[in-house]
Amino acid sequence: MERISLSNSAFEGDNNAYLFANGSETVLIDTGDWMPTTREQLEAAFADRGLELADVDRIFLTHWHHDHCGLAGEIQAESGAEVYAHAADAALIEGDEDAWDAMYDRQKRYFEEWGMPEAKQEVLLDRMTDGETTVETPTVTRFEDGETFSVDGTDLEVVHTPGHAAGLSMFEAEIDGRRVVFSGDTLLPVYTPNVGGADVRVDRPLEKYLRALQGMVDADYDRAWPGHRDPIDDPTGRAQYIIDHHEERSWRVLDALDRTGPCDTWTVSAELFGELDSIHILHGPGESYAHLEHLEREGTVVREGREYRLADGVSDELAALEAERWSLEY
């Protein structure tokens, strides 16, 4: 197995495609974006190994986001490769108009529910459609959690980890005697994957993502090969760090409501992240919504229409915790 690094202008850092080509077939996990420069990089990496994209037999996709599946259609058209993805994401990857219309409609409803200003919605729409072009889409073979595929003698087991995306899946394997996982965007080495905004189809996004992270802690893999940047040598520690990060963010959400009083998601987002631009206009309130929805089900936050407030007694608990923190520090 070899990691191929592919450029990505987004903040997550360079994408990774993983190549299996030491046996009777040529297999990719993720393809990178559909941009011409990405294709040129992937073609060059293949050429260095005496291969062409037409040699690809199978492609396994971690999820529907274009920087992971963008070239799947083009490669399939050239090679006849079979393209696999989780059933929850397959229709979007195939370019199904009904699936995309439902996505856009749900996004619009959430933008209104979150209190996103009209001007910000326009900026976000421009960002999301910037450079929009016709992309070759693949025919997808659907898989589900727990399915196993043999690739050059290595078994890849699907581990469904929704949160960042409805169909987001990892592939667990044993390579050179080590338990590893191709983690896609479930576990990244620098950034914490956005939940709530990156795929508005996911119900209870934070709950599902935290469950996925706890599963990684319990699995205690030796290494994670992520969808962006460098490999993660302590995936257990990184997963626990992100769990703790979301715990801390939940406290920040409660503190924001304590300071502002009842308010909408956009206001909480501003308290957490400040002024937002570009794709962060989606990610900021999306992340805030994920936490507010999670806290509402836990009973510490109450929703009334589009506004959220602290449940009775929570403000006093926050004050007591703050007083305890100060006493411990001083």
C-alpha cells in the first residue's frame, strides 16, 4: 500500500489517495478532487509506478465530499473500475438529482432555522457554486457497515462512522502485522472534522460522531491513514483528544447562552467563532447546531422556536463550576 498526496486548497490540507498495486489488481481508496491539477498529480503518481488510471480495477470511497470522490467517475469511465461507497452516500456520488435537490432543500431550511443572515447565505451559495462544472459521476456499488473486501490479500472491513457525513466509512485492515484504519475524515491529524454543517442529512450528528470516536478508542489501532495530511501514529490518543475537545466546546456553548440569554444558532456561532466567511459560514453554525441539539436532548438546553436557552438551574451550576475552578487555580 502506498499513500499518494494530492493538492487541496481547503484548510484541511492535502488529500490522500491510497494505492494497492502489489498483486493482481489495482485498487484505490479515495481519488482526490475532480480538479485538472489533481488528476495530473494522480496520473503522475501512477506513471512513477508504471501504471495508468485505466489500470484501476476497484475504488473504495470513504464518503461523498468531492475532494474524496471527485475523480471516481472519470477513472471508472476509462478503466471500467467498480466504485464502492456506503449506501447512505451512493446517490449523491452518482449525481442523483432528487438526492441533491433534497440536500439543497434541507440546507435552506437549516439556514433559516439557524438564523443565518440573507447576505451570508448569498456569500455561502457563491462559495459552494464557485467553479461549478459538469463532473463525470460513477455508478456505485453500495456497501454497509461490517462488510469485508479482499484487496491483494488484505481484508478491508467497513466501519461506518456517520457524523461528518451520513455515509462516512473507514476501512480497517491488518498490514505488516499492524492493525490500521483508513480513517477518511473521521479522524484527521490537525483539524477536527465538521459535524452539523458538512452534511445536514445526519440526524443527531454529534452523538453519532462521538460514538464513532469512542469506537476508535476502543479499537486501539496501531496507525490511522487519514483522508488529509500525514498518518496518525497514535489514533487512540487523537480520538480521545477530539472527544475532549467536543466536551470543552459544549461547555463553551453553555457559557455563550449564559452570557447572551435566549438566542438562535447563528448568535451562538458568532460567540464561538466570531465573524465567518467562505465555507465557514456553513461550518460555524452547523457545528453550533450539532452541540445545541445534543445539549437539548441531554436536558441542559431548551429550544423554543428558533431560540435556545439554558434549562432551569444550569446557570447556577455554571457559576458554581466557575467558582470551583478559580478556587483550584488560586
